Amino acid sequence: MASRIGAIALALLLALLVLGSAGVVAAQADRWTLGPAEWAAVRFTVWQAALSAGLSALLAVPVARALVRRRFAGRGAVILLMGAPFLLPVVVAVLGLLAVFGRNGAVNQALGLLDLAPFSPYGLLGVVLAHVFLNLPLVVRMLLAGWQAIPAERFRLAQSLGLGPRAIARHLERPMLRGVLTGAALVVFVLCLSSFAVALTLGGSPRATTVELAIYQALVFEFDLGRAAGLATVQFALCAVAVAVAGRFSMPLAFGAGLDRGGVIPGPAGARRWLDGLWITLTALFLLGPVGAVVLRGAPGLADLPASVWAAAGRSLAVAVVAAGLAVAGALVLAGSRARLIELAAMLPMAASGLVLGTGIFLVVHPLIRPEALALPVTIVVNAALALPFVYRLILPEMRSLQADYGRLQAALGMTGWAAFRLVTLPRLRRVLGFGAGVAAALSMGDLGVNALFAGENGATLPLMVQRLMGSYRTDLAAAAALLLVGLSFALFALCDRWGRHAAA
Amino acid sequence: MLRLEGVRVVQDGFAVTADWAVPAGAKVALIGPSGAGKSTLLLAVAGFVPLQAGRVLWQDRDLAPLAPAARPVSMLFQDQNLFPHLTVAQNLGLALAPDLRLSEMQKAQVTRVLDRLGLAGFGARRPGALSGGQMGRAALGRVLLQARPVLLLDEPFAALGPGLKADLLALVAEVAAAATVLMVTHDPADARRFADLSVLVADGVAAAPVATAALFADPPAALRDYLG
């Protein structure tokens, strides 16, 4: 009973936060018609998201297929690597990509040797490049899961019928790809719609501004509250529609563990072998290069980082730990309920973005209190709310099967409340709770969004600090701070995940 | 006396009715084809499935307002009778204190039951480290500690093979001698061995209990069909 009241209260709170923010920005929007600048932002947002989703999906197919049908030393490590960019702080990815693809990066040096025109990682190309870097691995992992869901018997049947690679692709792989790839592309599209950090660092010109970035510019640079509110309304509408459309497809959720089982799928010999090897090598280089560049560039400066960076790191850790705790606790409470409306409330934050929630809160609090004073609490609440749907989706199936398996035994023994949580829920779900907490902590740690709206001189988190250092061209210092940020993010994730894996039995 | 008074239970669009009583201490087999509603009836007595009509009474007391844990009933399910992450002793301890804060006396009680069931020294193991027969004994230990007057068995030993199953049923008869037992089974041999009364569940009706020997000596049409 108490848990049901908790779930209802929390669902109402989430609805208030998300729909309240949407309502506040809609009410304060000073005009309902979009000017040319706003339209340009909408067009750019949708276009870059579509390009990023399409490219990620297109490139993921050969990579995933190569990983599925080849066995080689280090294959496990490559699959693990595919899980990493999802947790990589976006500013770090951008910094690394600039080191590789920037003016003095390896790519342009090679182009220069060949007397070719240099490549500019800014604008649309740069934004899409960064989004593919961040999302390609996610799609690859979703596809791997899809491939493994094809029963091994079917591949054996295909072998005994003597089907070649083309026939296998047609009869076994394409039907799976149709479903999984659509879902995966939609996930990437939705994620890229609310892209802020990438647009802030690689876009920014009037022709390369996302709606999310335009909100920030309106609020922070122009202090035009009406315009910010109008843009936030547009952004909420965009995301809500995209999430509603995406919700009609079953979403593969494949950043979980355990992607290395199942029988060996036959790999064709000959030139395809080399082609597969090429795809895997190129992808590994594409993913490792930028991260390696950050490590190389940042390591020397790590020892003498200024106190301000350490202070920001402390703030980020606090934000990550508290937000992850809130997201996991909230997801647990909501997953305990079977009501359809509660389920809807848990997914509601997916329709919101950091800047929409941030703008809503900003508009409510700024007449009453200096926004800077609330920088950390707001960052925590917004990050917890944004991470909650991910954690909820992770926990829900486990919770349901726990209830199906042991619900009656629990009821027969009269185990309720704290005793049931301590003795059954926590130990049975520990693995997924640890993993979920790790994901939530890493996402919150790396988020550069709402914090940029609220933080003054003294409330900046580490990602914002990195972005500010990049903006003032102190690249070595930025790289050192970025290295600290990655280290802390992954350490937090690993710590939570390890705690989960130490589950008994 | 356990009385099912005009009971009607619906689960997954399938209904089963029962209107009869058995005396306290009776050993009753519920026999009939799969899907006839035997388990559903048991779940209704235990309080997991609501009644569409009628009442379930124990010693003239209506059980309707009682939650499963508050009923004078303990139940062995088909499976999932033990939490795999808790030790055997902890699993048994849950019968005495759902929060596992056991007094020394209660801990001693758990140890005594383990000894009695031939599980001495197994208390610190997890269920996964036990054989099927040992798991059955541990689950039995749990209901023994619950010490409820009515025991419901939903084919808990079906996966064990005939020899072990017979052993465990003999153990149930021994340790639950005073309890009223309703046992779901597919196997006429179980009914003959264990139950003095049998209820035939077929075509949506749980018939009134009759002496097991008499039922099998002159089986009604539905039972003849089932036995083949």
C-alpha cells in the first residue's frame, strides 16, 4: 500500500516537472509564430538528427555483421568498447574528435600530404561526425543483440541447405534488420534531437544551431525569456512527437551486458573475410583514436590542474552520485507498480530535454531567487529525471519476472515493505540496479546541459569547465580536465557495476 | 472443517466451481486432467486468486478478509518455493519472521527442523547447491515451521521422479499428520498412497470428495476418460 502511494506520488512529481516545464514555457512564449532564425534551428535540428541516425544505422550493419560472424583475439574487447561511447561525456568526445579531425589533427595532416582540401569538423559535418561517433556503437550493440536473437538452429538449417551469404542475408538477416534497425535509428534520432553539447562546441553558427542550443543562446546571451520559452515549447513538441512515434516500435535496449553467447554464426571465406576485418579495424580506430588523443594530450597536465577544476570535479561527483541514487530509487518505486499511467509517467522525461526542463525551472525561479544559487540542486533534479527512463527500462523486466517468480511466495510468507526490499528485491535485482546506477551516474557526470544555464562563476560542473576551457583555447588544460572527467565517469560506472556483479548467487 | 461453500473461481477465462467440505485432518487429493482448474482452486483457498462467488471457511471462519500470509494456510508451489539467494536456514527462517530477525530460540527451531528432515549441516548452503530431493525437503521444512493447520500442495514434487516423490509424500504424511492437506496431482498412485479422500476436478467442476479407494474401484466417466 505504502509503495503504491509512493509510486503515485512520484509519478505526479515527474508529470509536474515535465508537463509543468512544458506548460510554463508555453505560457511565457511571447509569440507563436516562428521567425526565420527559429525555423532554421528547427530545420537544422531535424536534418542533423536524421543524418546522424541514418549514417549510424547504415554503418552499423557491416560492423555488427563482421563482429557476429568472425572470431578473433580481442573480439570481446571490441564489443566492450562499443558500450563505452554511450557513457563517454560528450565534451570529451568532441575534444578527442577535434584532436583527430581538427585543423592540426592527423586526418588533415594526411590530407595535406596528399594536397587535398582540409576537412573542417565544424558545422553540419562536425555535428553529424560527433553524433555518429557517439551513437554508432550503440546501434552496433543493438544489432548484435538482434543477430543473437536469431535462433542458432536457423543458421544450422541454412548451412545444411547450402545457402550462400546472399541467401542467408535475405532469409535470416534482413527480416531481423528491418525491425531492429528501424528501432535503433529512431533511438538515435531522438537522442540527437536534443543534442546540446555537440552543437555548442561544433556548431553554433546561425546555420548550425539546434533548437536546444538556441534556447541556451536566447537565455544566456540575449536574456530574451520570451524567445527562450517559445523555442523550448518547440523543442518539447519535437521531442514529444518523436518519442511518441518511436514508442510504437519495440525499442531494443542493448547497452546491457551479456552479448557474447550463442553459437557461432558461419562466416563466408574469401574477400569477405578481409572486408569484415577492415570494417572492425576502421571502427576500432574511429572509436579509439579520439579517446587516445585526449589521453595523450591530457595526461601531462593532470598533475597540475588548478584548484577550480578539482572543485568542479567535486561538484560533478556530487551531482552524479545523488542524481544516480534518485534515478535508481525512483525507477524502483515506479517499476513496482503495474498501472499503465505510472509506466507512462516513468517514460515521460524522454519527451523532455535538459534545456526544456531547465528553462521551465529558470522561468519559475528567476523572479524569486538568483538562478546561480540553485545550480547544483537543479542540475541534480534534471539529470535524475532524464536518467530515470533508462534505469526504469532496465529494471522493469527484472522486476516483473521477480514478481512472477516469487510474488506468491513473498505474499505467503507475509514479506512486505522494508523486509521484502532488503531480503528479496535488493539481492535479486542487485545486478541490474548496479548497472543502472552506473549508467545514470556516468550520464549525469558527463551531462553538459542544464548546468550551463544555471551555473555562474562558481557552480560549474566538470563538463562545463572543460567546455569553457576549450572556448578560451586553453586546449591542453581542457584535455587534462577532460581526462579527469572520463576517468571519474568510468570509475563511477565501474564501481556501481562491480557492486552489482558481486551479487550473491 | 475446511468448507468450500458455493465457490466459483475464474482464471484466464476458465471457471471452476466447488461446493463441499472436508473434515479437519483429512488428506485430500485433487485429481483430474491438466487445465481443469485444480491449481486455481488451491490458489483461491490460499488467497492468491479472488473468488467470483461463494466462501471458503476454516472452522466456520470466512477467510475472505485475510491476506495470504494471515490465512491458516501454508502452500507448496509447483516451483519457486525457495529464494535462491538466501541460505537454506534463511529460507526456513522466513517462516518464523518475514524480516529474518530471528531470536536464538527460533534459530534453534530451524536447526531442529533441518535435523528432522535429514538436512543437518545443510543450513548454510544455498538451494542451488542442493539436490532436487533435498530442495523438496527444505521447502517442506518451511511449511512445517509455518505450522498452519491447512497445507496445500500444488504438485511440488512432480519434477522429482516416482521414487523420490513417494519418499517425500511419505515424509509429508509423517510430519503433517495433524494438518488438513489438499494435494493436486496427476498421478493416481499419489492419490492412493497419500489421500484417504479424492476430489475429481473435470469440466469446470470440483466434485465432492469421496473415499479414494472407492473412487478408483468404480471410476466415473470423466475419470475413466482421464485414466485412459
